[in-house]
Amino acid sequence: MVYCRNCGKEIAEDSVFCEFCGERQKAEEKASDNDSGSPWWAVLGFFIPIVGFILWLLWRDTKPKSARSAGIGALIGFVLSLPSYLYWY
């Protein structure tokens, strides 16, 4: 038997979650090996912010470097295009 990382109660060795407090026991999956965080994802996110935002949502757990790059590009693209949207309305 092992003990919960959160509450300290005794749980089964193969438990993924603590049956008492619900805390996750196994370590999260590691980021993918091909997560380079290429600046091209930022460029894509800059020119097409909705795509950058969607990629950020999809990759934030599995490819954090690429997700961050796409998300930053999307954020910058959106903020810089906001004045033109406001001007036309």
C-alpha cells in the first residue's frame, strides 16, 4: 500500500485517484518529444488568431512550448488588429 500525496491516507498502489480526497496520484504525462516551440506557430497565430487560440487550447497539456508560441502569436495578432475592428464599428 501507498499513501496519498494530498491527504496522507493509505490507498492501493495502482490507484490513479485517491478514494478519500480525489487527488490525482500518478504523474501527468510528459510533454511530447517533438515539442520544439517553433516560432512559426507564433507567426501562424499572429496572422490567423483564431487558429492560434485553437492550437493553444489543444496543445497546452501535450505540447506546452508549441502551445505557448501559438497562443502568444494569437494574442499579439488580436491585440494589434483590435483598433481596426473598433474603427469600423
